[in-house]
Amino acid sequence: MPTRPLDPKRWLVLLAVMLAFLPVVLDMTILHVAVPTLTQALAASNTQVLWIIDIYPLLMAGLLVPMGTLADRVGNRRILLTGLTVFGLASALAAFAPSAPMLIAARMLLALGGAMIMPCVLGIIRRTFEDPAERGLALGLWGTVGAAGAAVGPLIGGALLGHFWWG
């Protein structure tokens, strides 16, 4: 069975999708160090703080399968670009949220965008790397970016809080 020639730009594609994926995993943990500042700035109740932190991973986990199915039907590229747009707009909305309920709503939109991005990244990696050895390496790099992003989220959040306001 003939295989198509390897795309020389496949590693740039991997870099691009990992850069699209990184903010999604950073956002899972980046707010943890900002909780005291958020609570004070937004006069958030304990329940609201829990929703601010937990709504993102909870909603995103529930939307991954439907968004993956949608990406299979509509196309990974289109859903990825839509997800990046939603994620970017939701990030701006979250940064300037004047109240806890508005921040919770913005984090819900972030989850929607993240759920659109995540399965598309994996779909693009799967289609770009047909060689099993290269696909394994690409998935390993993707996993490393995910783990590192979640781990450094609080560090980045703390550094940003040291120099800027919570938004």
C-alpha cells in the first residue's frame, strides 16, 4: 500500500497546535494563586470562588466528546480556529470581569473554547503524523506540553499577579 510523502512542515504544524493547546492547560491552574486577590477584588463568596475555579475543567470535560464529534463532521481546522476565537474573546471578557458572576460566565466560555481546541489538536496530530514512531514522539511532546502547562500555571499566575492586577 503506497504511503504519501512526509510533509516537511509537519513539525511546524505540531508546534502550532501545541501553542494553541498550551493556554487551554495553563488556564486550568493559573487562577489558583489569584484566589485571595479575586475574592477581595470581586467581593466573591466562597461558593462563587469555587465556581470560578471549578467551572472551567468541569464544563470542558463534559464538552470534549461532543466537540470532538463536531470536529470530525465539520473539520478540525474550522473548529480549532473557532475555538481559538472563542477562547481569546472569553479571555478578554474574564480579564475585565467586573463581578464574580461575570467571571464565572467568562470561564464557561473559556471552557467551550478549550473543549473545541483540545480534540482538534489531537486530530491534527493524528492526521499529520502517519508514521507510528513519529506519531508517538509527537503525542509524547503534546503530553509534555500539557503536563508542563498545568504545572507552571500557578507560577505564571503568581508572576503576573506580582506585576499586574488580577485581570
